[in-house]
Amino acid sequence: MATLTQINKHSDKRDKAFNAFTEDLEKKLREYQDTLVEDVESLLMEGYDDLSDVLIELNKLYENDDEFKLLIAWYKNKASELFGLSSDYFKLFGKEVSEDSLNKVDLFLSAYIGSLTGFRSEITSVVTQLMVTEGTTKSLVNAFKSRILGKKNRGLVLNKLYGTMNDTVVQLVRKLDSETAKEAKLDHVLYTGLPLMESSRCFCEARYEKVFTLENVIRWNDLDWAGKIQGVDVRIACGGNRCNHNLLYINELVAKEVGVSELDYPC
């Protein structure tokens, strides 16, 4: 049976993995954004006079977007690694994550990935608008780069993809944990995850590194706090969007060793 030392060791391992994932995701998206801007810039530099010709070439660019395919391949691989952390954790309690649960999160992830190309429609809209308003190829290209790259190179691609790609994997891991914990009959949780920051929600600050009964956690769904994702179980959403904290499910013996807290208010 899992000991507190083993649980803390796994928690540290999970924190490092999630921290590396979020950092690498931003880096990968920046690199992809830069490549995409260069490709579209090259296309626009051809000096097309007819918008329909530009749109045809844009669609060809999207269809042959090998860099995006590499980004998605990396994302799927990292997601699988993070799902594997759940498997490693529950082995401490003599429980395997079920094949059915893993298949469910894999299917959801695949369906979600299919929606990620939606940001391209905004790129097409920007190009369409600028083709009308800009008088020269040079001004068109400069205006396009300014609009897509945004401030500090955190432009359309990062704004559209970073938060949702990060949250989806984190929440799928929480879902996997929640379902497996139910099967393993683990009815206490340690609210843990990446260290608190100045931007951390008061909801997370009040709960960080504390132990609660699962019954208490479920009652948090009835509370309201700034950043709460309405309609999503707190076991899946934790503090809300971009929250990188986790619920580590533990047994009663470990819970008593740490000390069980009770909270019936948000902060």
C-alpha cells in the first residue's frame, strides 16, 4: 500500500512533468506560429491581385501543413506520457488504470484534436480583410504579420491554442484519476500540483497541500469563486481555466497521517 513518502515522490514527478509540458507547449506553438507567418508571408509576396487566387493558395498551404502535423504528433505523445503518470500512481495502491478509461480519454483527445484547425479560419479572415484595405503587397505583408504575431510574439496561434490545449490534457488526466480512484475506493484527496504563484486563485491558495475527504470536495461544486468553470465538476476543473493543480487520491490511513481539513467556503 502507498506510503506518504511514495505519494510525495510521485507528486514531485508529476509537477515536473506538467511544468515541462506547459513550457514546451508554449515553445512549440511559438515556433509553429513563426513558421506559419513565414509561409503565409511568402504566399502574399507573390503579389496576387485576385482574392480567390490567394484563398486557393491558402487552402493548399493548410492541406500541406507538415509543421502543424508535427505539432499535433508531439502533443499526442506528451498527452500519453501524462496519462501514463496516472497509471504509475495507482499502481502504488495495487490498482491498474482500466483499458476502458484510457480508451475514453484517447477518443476524447482525438475528437478534440480534430477541432484544433479552427484557428485557420481567422487567418483567412485577416488575409481577406487586409486584401481589401491594404494598397500594396508590402503594406499587406506588414499588416498581416502585425495582426498575427501580436504583442511580444504572443499572437493569434498562442491565444487560440495554448490555453485550450493545456487545459484539455490536464482535465483529461484529472478525469482518468477520478474514475480510477472510484474503482480503487480511495475517498480522500491531496490538493496539490505546481507551486502557488501571485496569479493563483484564492480557491487554490486555501486548499493547496491540504487533505480533504472526497465528500467535502464534491460539495465544492455548490460554491462560487472567481475563475470557476460553471457546470464542470470540480474534480475535473479544480480552480478553473489554466489551473495546473491536481487532486491526488489517497486512502484514509495516509489522510490521517497528513491531517484532514474541512472547507465549506470558496476561499
